Amino acid sequence: MIIRRAKIEDQDVVIELVVEAIENLSNIFTGYEENSLAKKKLKDLYSLSKNRFSYDSCLVAEIDGEVAGSIMAYPGVEMKKLNEPLIEKLKERFKDNEEVFREFSQAIQESKEAFDDEYYIDNLAVVAKYRGRGISRALIEEVEKEGFTQGYNRISILADINNEKAFSIYKKMGYVEDCELVVLGHTYHHLIKTL
């Protein structure tokens, strides 16, 4: 297994993994109810730089030339800026309905997933046939190194309140819950690891 920076060509597998990780939130981030359209819009965002779904925020685990897992991460302080391209796409999507645009964009702008002093792990998922091989752990450890190298002494990750398996894995890796956060109507454990 190798861990490497994501490439634009990885978009099909990575976006499938992102949609699996964020579930129906892809509809809020893109403004599209239809999953195939939401995935298409996420692929568009993935191929652009400097947004929260961009290839430049992504690492992948590769096994035998295949993407086996992916993780996105970035400084919490940059979240608002990284959401701006999503807001612009929503503006295009709802150009004829200002009220719906405001509702979607406000929900995204007001959602707080990480704090400014944290390096935030987002959208972690592993392809089903590769699960159980330590890929999540390897991806998280690589992001931790990246965050610490960039000067952050706090790494954060969210675990859905109903996902005890993820919560348990993160705790075994040294993450500690410091609060719960409600993000776009979903409740999450907010966990941190301090250097």
C-alpha cells in the first residue's frame, strides 16, 4: 500500500467514497436531490483547486494500482474560504430562486465542523473490498503528520453519533471527544488529538 496525494484522475473512486462518507449531505452541498447529479457536481468541485472537496485537499491509499481509500483534510481556519466555491455553485444552481439559495448557503456557512486552531480530517472512507486492512489508520496517520508539519498541534475528526465503530477506532488512535457538534442537522462526536 502507498499513500499519495490525490490526482484528478482519481475522481470517480474518491467521489464515490466521499458520498459514502457524507451520505445525504452531498445533496445539501450541491443543491441536487438526485444522487447522480450530486455526484457529478462533487466531481466538478473535486477537479477544481481550493475547495473542501478538491483533489488538492485529498490523500489516497493505493493498492495494486487501485484507489483503496481516501481522506480529505485542511486547516479548520480555512473552512469558510473552502466553502466559498460551493456557495458560488449553489448560486448558479438556484439563480432563479433566491430564497432556496439563501437557505442552502446559510446552512453551509453556519455549519461548524472544526475550530480554527485545528487541522481537520474530513471525508474518510475505504473501498469495501479493502476494509479491515488498516487503511483508515494509515490515512489518518499520514494526515496527522501533515497537520503537525504545518504547525498544528490539534488534529480533529468527527464521528456520527450513531457510528460507534468509527468512534471506537478514533479513540483507539488517541482521539478524545471534547464536544458534540450539530452539522447540517446531524449530530457528531468532535474528537481531537493533541501533539
